[in-house]
Amino acid sequence: MTATAPTPARTNPLGGEAYRLTLPNTATAPRIARDFLTSLLGVSRHSKLIDDARLCVTELVTNAHCHTRTPQIRVHVAVNRKRVTVAVTDDGGPLDVDKAFGTLGTALAAGPEQESGRGLALVESLALAWGTGRGGGQYPDRTVVWFTLGRPEAAA
């Protein structure tokens, strides 16, 4: 049996450490992503962020699982002294364009009697920042949804 060298993650532009996890698109992916993030935050002195981070990553991974055809879901985590940024990437198009999770307007429009549609509004309420984008460059069809948690900057 030969060991393979791990693929190095891109340098974290915010400083600190970068981690990544690639998951098959299965119903267990959200739980595995939650456990991965919990472990990272526990050892990186961000234990106060664990509950919010678990909720946010669960939402993003669940959206990728339920609303796309992606075979793999990628979770990238950048950790520094003050902040944690998590990006969830998929390479599949939406199963149903009308139910795709890409717009905040749809998320904020969910009524109290609806069973779904509030996840991104929840992410927005917990995160210092969040957003969506494309993979760009080599992977233009990939969708990236990210959030940052941490201490807000002191007012200047």
C-alpha cells in the first residue's frame, strides 16, 4: 500500500490556516460537514462560534444536497485569530430553477407557515458577511456560497 501526499490547500489570504473537506452528495453530508467544522473550531480557539457555524454550514451543505445535481460537495474553511470563513462549493446545476437557493429575496420572502426557504436569511442574520459566487477560472460552473463568523471590527 502506498501513501499519497495530501493536496495542499490554497494559501489563506486572511492569514491563519486553511482546511478543506470533499463529501459525496448524500443525506449524511450535512452532518459530516457539521462535525468537521466543530472539530476545527474546537481546536482553533473559536468555540464560541461553534453553534452558529454548525447551523450555517448545515444550511449551505443541505442546499447543495437538496437543490443541485453535484456529485461532490466541497467545504473550505479558513481560520485566523479573529474570524472563520466557510465556503461550500458544488458543481451541479439546480434540479429545479424555481426552487434554487441562490437568491436572498426568495429566502427573505418565506412566510411563517412555510416549511422551507428561511435558511439563507438565517445565515445572513448570524454571519458578519456572506455571499455567493462562481468558481471562476478553471471551474466556471461551480457555485460557491460562503459566510464569515467572528468578532465584528471595532468602529473607527
